[in-house]
Amino acid sequence: MAKVQTFSDKLKSKKTDTRIPVKIIKGFSSEIGSTRFLEKVVKVDDLNQLSNIDIN
């Protein structure tokens, strides 16, 4: 049997995401006094949108 789909066909069919992945790290004090960190990866259209992102 002949191969129906080539590797270049696979690459053509994938969508490219134009949004930029950014890791946001927020530090806060826990109840016992130690520092805890909360991490989240968010995709944004423009880096100017970073000031509007709220991570909780």
C-alpha cells in the first residue's frame, strides 16, 4: 500500500497560534508566614495585555 499522507502534508494541516505564551508568577505570604508562589502560563495576543491579567 502506498503512503497516503506525507510529513509535509502533516505540517501544512497544523494551525499556527499567533498568541504569545507567557508564564506569570505571583508571590504571596501564607498563613504560617512563609512565601508561596503561584504559577500560570497564559497566552496573550500582545505583551501590552500583561498588566490586565489577574491571577488568583
